[in-house]
Amino acid sequence: MLAAPQPGPVGSVAAVTTAATDHLAALLGLPGVDDAVARARTAVDGLLSHRVLRRRSAEVTAESALRGARASAELEGVGIELERLRGQLLAGGTITLPSKDDRGARVVEGAVRLHADLGSVLTSWKHSPRQALARLHVLAAADIVDAELLGRPRAVGASYDDPLELGPAPDPLEVSARIDGLSRVLTSPTAAPAVVVAAVVHGELLALRAFGSLDGLVARAAARLVLVDRGLDPKAVSAPEVGHNELHHEYADAARSYVQDGPAGVARWIDHCAAAVALGAREGVAVCEAISRS
């Protein structure tokens, strides 16, 4: 579905899709997917009905972005306390970590920058997902990788990060074909709900390691863009990254299952992503409650 017919580690989705125009429709028939999506949708709908969002949604969006960025950085292997991060940002200073890990601090800065500017990428995401992905990598990896590598696909023979231990990444030529296929799918009509589309985007980008650095930050940001673009969470007031981080003990296993275990692995990954969306909605409700008390 997402590439030319050569085999590769992302073939799990292709194994359960059809040649029809709606390439994601078959995923709706996987065991448990409908129920998982329904639970996620109910949780987000509950958040969107919160009274605080009537007048203070911008505050909730900003706090969701901060919490999501912190959680995404932690999933990338860099932890920082939320209040420490908030305090350093409010002080306008450089982010520092107690461990004196300079690269880790830059990863956190990249995650914050990425989530703060996510709205600026939404228009290009709608029409040119490949261009938008390049921009996401620029936002995430500035000050971490060389300027000539920002937003550029991983070159043949180049090294790549594998924090989730997914195993060998596809050849760059296959990556390019699969990203093209993913872009075509994202710009084509589908009956698949936003949670499913976001899960596929997230899983594909983790598996492909298209840029070779900070692909996890890019994948999670792209998944959030899908939820916003497709109307599940139009104001970005939930924090699905917090959900993934809360389920960190199964995040890597579910991603490996997506890559390696065919249709059953895809179903497991979608279930995990749906659970993370539901937990992210719960985090959004907590933000609303905190703002209402302020």
C-alpha cells in the first residue's frame, strides 16, 4: 500500500490493505480496532465538552503542547520535570538538565519548538505531507544535527538512531518510495477514523527512520497533526504524547509488533495508540480543571 511492491519492514500494513482507493479501510476490520477507536473518541469528546474550552482554549492548547513536548522528549530518552521545564522557559533561559547532558537539553528544546510551532505546519500537511515532514524535522533537530542534514532524508550508508530497538531500518530508496506512498494515502479520501490514520502515520515514521535522527519526535508530532487536521481534536487540547509516555512500558513493544508481526501487530499498535489518545484526553481534562481553579 505505502510503497512500491518490494518487501520491507513496514510491510505489515500492506499485508492487510487492498488495492482499492481507500487504502486504510481494511484496517477497520482488524480485531479490536473499532472498540479501541470508540473508546478514544469518547474520551476526546468528553474533553471537548469541558466548559473551560469555551473561553480559555488557547491556554489549554499551550499547556497541552508543553506537556506533550516534555513527554515526547522523555520517550526519546531525555527526561525533565515539567515544572523545571516550565520555569526555564518562563525565565527565557537555555534549557539545562541536572545531568549536564547538553545534547539531551537540545532534544528537549527541539521537542518544545516542534510542539509550539506545530500549527504553522498544518497547511502544508494538508496538501504536501512530505514537505511538512521535512519541516517537522527542521524544527525538531535544529542545533542537534548539521544544517545540511535538516529535513533531508537519510542517505545511503548513513547511520541512524534506533532508541526503540526496532531493528534494521529500510534502505533509503525504499524509505523514499514509502514516504511517497504515505503522502498519497494522506491526501486521498478514507473511511478510516483519525485515530487509525494517526496510528499508521506514527508507526510508519518510527519504522522508516527517514531522517536518521529524532524520528520519534517527528512521528509523534505528525500523529498529533493528523488528530488536529482530521477533526478529532481540532484545537490540540489533548496530549496523546503523555498517553504514550504513561504507557512507555509497552510503547516500544507495540512499535516492534507493528513492524514485525503483520496484521496482528498492526491491530496491537492501533490499540496502543487509541489508548494513548484516551489518556491524552484525560490529561487535557486535568489541564482544564487546573485552569478553572486558577
